[in-house]
Amino acid sequence: MFNLTLEGPVARLRLDRPEARNAIRVQSWALLAHRCGEAARSGARLLVLSGTGEAFCAGADLDDFPALAKDARSATAFRLVMRAALDALRELPIATIAAIEGPCYGAGVALAMACDIRVAGEGARFAITPAQFGISYPQE
């Protein structure tokens, strides 16, 4: 889901689940935090976050939500791991750029906001769709 490549001083972190418009599964948030740690230790001076395919990120994977709605402990664990991943990205000791092309929805907006700089291509579109359901993302 989160592929990290190093190209000299540039670390590239790609959301790689184009068949789901790069929607992030519950279990993938911990991988994001891990990849941020790898980037920090790599000697890179810049991290560029992007999506593969036609979307930057469609947000959290909605297929995970029915199980979370049935189990309060799982829902709390999800919020905590998501917060830790966003914190890891936001607190990286290197510059971060979100390179946004295509849809950037929900948790994708949270990812972009965790970066130092956001660059939107001509086809970028933004929405915080979970707000329609009364769902909010972890606050700082």
C-alpha cells in the first residue's frame, strides 16, 4: 500500500492501491508510520508523497467501516493508529511534499495536510466526505 523508494536525497512514498483509488485499509496505517521512520533514517532530505493511478487517495477504505461500527475497541484502535501515522508524517525531520493529482478525499486530505507543502495538479479534487456522516479525523 505504501511503497517507499529512495532516489539520492529524495524519498518517494507512493500510495499503491490504484484498484481502490488508493483508499487506505485499517491495517495499512501502521505501515505508513513505519515507512516514515524508514524515510527519516535513510538520509533523504525530502519526502514526496503521491498516489498511483488516477487518484491521490480516496480516503479510508469504507469496506472497513461496518466492522468498526460494531466494535468500539476496534474503532478506538483505528483512530489511534491513524493518529500515530499522521503524526509520524507531520513530524518527519525532513521536508515533505504532497503531490496531489486526481481525487483527494477524506483521509487523503488528512495525509496532504500532514505534509509541509501541498502541490495540486490540474485534475486534483478535494472533499472531506466523511463529514456528511458525522465522522471527523483526529485533531492535533
